[in-house]
Amino acid sequence: MADDFCLFLKDSLNIKPPKKSPLVLRMIVLTFAMVCGVYICTICLKQLSYSTKARFLNVEVVEMPCESHNVEPFEKPYVHYPKPKTFSRAECACNPVRLFAILSTQRSGSGWFETLLNSHMNISSNGEIFSVKPRRSNISTIVETLDKIYNLDWLTSASKNECTAAVGLKWMLNQGLVQHHEEIVKYFNSRGVSVIFLFRKNLLRRMISILANSYDQDAKPLNGTHKSHVHSPHEAEILAKYKPTINTTLLIPNLRQVEEMTTKALEYFKSTRHIILYYEDIIKNRTKLIEVQDFLKVPRRDLNSRQVKIHKGSLSDHVENWDDIQKTLTGTPYESFIHEDYKI
Ligand SMILES: *[C@@H]1O[C@H](CO)[C@@H](O)[C@H](O)[C@H]1NC(C)=O
Ligand SMILES: *[C@@H]1O[C@H](CO)[C@@H](O)[C@H](O)[C@H]1NC(C)=O
Ligand SMILES: *[C@@H]1O[C@H](CO)[C@@H](O)[C@H](O)[C@H]1NC(C)=O
Ligand SMILES: *[C@@H]1O[C@H](CO)[C@@H](O)[C@H](O)[C@H]1NC(C)=O
Ligand SMILES: *[C@@H]1O[C@H](CO)[C@@H](O)[C@H](O)[C@H]1NC(C)=O
């Protein structure tokens, strides 16, 4: 438009000038030309600033989706780029995040295992979140809780925030997991949650640990505080002093019940992406932890835990009625539990 206007002016000024005062006319033409130039320049500048502003706004509104480099197509469902409501992922916004759940039973080393995972700078395992009953009262509260955890909005001491590359929780089979297994499997498979099963092979050792732990809940020999896990050999020694007596009538039915529960859980969750770990294998061979890190696709690191094992050495030292237990289990499918399985 500005150009048209100027052309028009030039045209109108192209009329043959009267020869009387050429200087005045020249001055007029020059002035018009200058006005035109300034006018065009201001319009140009205005348009320039509009377009840069618009481009700037675009960047803010339309975020570029994060690219998944080096991710095989079959892995895509397991790779996430959460956008937490509670903080910004800052420079790690486009680092992929994997979701996981450790499915286990009480006194199977999952507390220890979790401290190992959390010693990794990129893993956040948020503990036994469903030990709090209202969170597992129905499938809607379960899904709501899981959504919050997997969106990195569940803030615990384990949260690594920005640069978390694997986020999860520890979940006991009897914490609504088996009860709501159908919906939870559906959730795991649709959200791409990987499952880490962590069980104990020697269920007799586990039983002793349960009895000792429940004794500690009442007796509290550690200065009046109940501790399920300890961080010093001294504390471990005090806790291991207590020797439970195992009711031999209930022994085999109890062992069978735990075995059936874990078999059932493995069956229910077999369609998920999963790995099966045994506490004994990790104790014996720490390279198992590399397998776990590869499974979670996090960079390999040395993992460590400050926890100290409470019941060390031979099982016979940790129960009151060892002879009866031996008699009860000899010749049954559980006989292997009374033999030494590892040395620490
Ligand atoms: C689920 O439990 C929560 C809390 O206990 C309750 O408020 C909600 O109404 C329940 N929802 C359904 C669908 O039962
Ligand atoms: C792990 O965390 C570090 C430091 O917070 C970060 O620099 C790195 O990018 C993270 N790695 C992954 C794979 O997210
Ligand atoms: C109990 O507390 C005292 C003083 O705080 C401390 O010296 C001692 O080691 C504690 N004992 C145990 C078993 O933790
Ligand atoms: C073992 O448990 C059974 C069943 O609960 C009970 O009848 C029996 O008295 C218990 N035995 C001992 C020695 O406590
Ligand atoms: C430890 O486990 C790895 C695989 O997880 C295996 O390759 C290695 O041979 C094992 N080492 C021992 C001493 O059993």
C-alpha cells in the first residue's frame, strides 16, 4: 500500500513542471521522496517486529515433542516423557523415563533391594506406597496413585526429580495387587509398566524373618524403636538374639500357602514385560544388579546399600526348635530349605 501511495505521488508530480521555479519543485519532490522513504521504513520495521514476536510466541505455545533416539519400535510403549505438574524437568525434559513396579512379599529383601536401586542417580523407587490402606481402597484410587507416581509428581526422599530415568514403587502381593490383578495388569500393559518380581527361594528363612520382625514390633529391643531394617552390625546382632519357635503343625501349610500365592501372582502378571529375581541370587552374585539396570535401561552403575543383614549364617542358630523343624521338613518338597543355601 505504501508503495502505491508513493507511486501515485510520483505520478502526480510527473506532470511537466512549469519552468518558472525548478528549484522549488525539486525541493518538493525531494521532500516527498524523503517522507515516502521514512513511511516505508517504519512500516517495514513494524512488520519485522511483529513477525519476530509471532515466532517467539510459537515457540512457547507449540512444544516440540521429544524424539526417542535409539529406541527400537517394539520398545516405544515403554518409553515416556512425563510432564510433572509439581516441577519442571528442565534440562532432562527429553530424557526418556521408564516405569516399573517391584512386586514382592514381606521379608523377601525388597527393602534392601530398593535401597540398592535408589543409590542409582537416575532411579526413583518410592517405597511401599500401597501399605497405606485408603490408597488401595478401590481400583480408582489405585490408578490415581499410580498416575501420580508415574508422572513424577509423587515426592518422596527417593525422588530424583529432573533426571529420573526409571520411576517406580515397591508393591506387596497382599496390598490389593492380587485382589485387583485384572485391572492392574491392564493398566501396566497400557501404560508400559515393567514388572520386577522379587521373591525369596528359602521360604523358611523368610518365615523366621517375619516372626522376628513381628516380635520386634512389640518388644523393641533397639532402645524402644521398631526397626525392620538396620544399618549397623551391632543393631543386627541385638535383633538376631531373638529366636522364634515355629509351630510345626502350621509350618507346611504356611509354606504351601506362600508358594501358591507367588505362583498365582506370576501367572496373573505373566503378560507384562517382566523379570524374575530371587533374593538369594542377588546376595550370591551382585552382577544380577547389572541385569536389573539393563532391564530398566538405565546407565550401569555400582549400586550400594547401607543396610546390614540381620540373620546371618546358619539357620539352625536362629530358631529355638530346630530339631522339630528338621523332622517336619525332611522328606517333603521343602526339605531343601533346611540345608545351607548361602554363607555370609
Ligand atoms: C474409591 O475409594 C475412595 C476413597 O476411599 C472413595 O472416595 C471413592 O468414592 C471410591 N470410588 C469407587 C468407584 O468406589
Ligand atoms: C542421570 O542423571 C544425571 C544427573 O542428574 C543426568 O545428567 C543424566 O542425563 C541422567 N541420565 C539419564 C539416562 O537420564
Ligand atoms: C541406645 O541409645 C544409646 C544412647 O543414645 C546408644 O549409646 C546405644 O547405642 C543405643 N542402643 C541401641 C541398641 O541402639
Ligand atoms: C500350633 O497351631 C495350632 C493351630 O493354630 C494350635 O492348635 C497349636 O496349639 C499350636 N501349637 C503350639 C505348640 O503352639
Ligand atoms: C553371576 O551372574 C552372571 C549373570 O547374571 C553370570 O554371567 C556369572 O557367571 C555369575 N557369576 C557367578 C560367580 O556365579
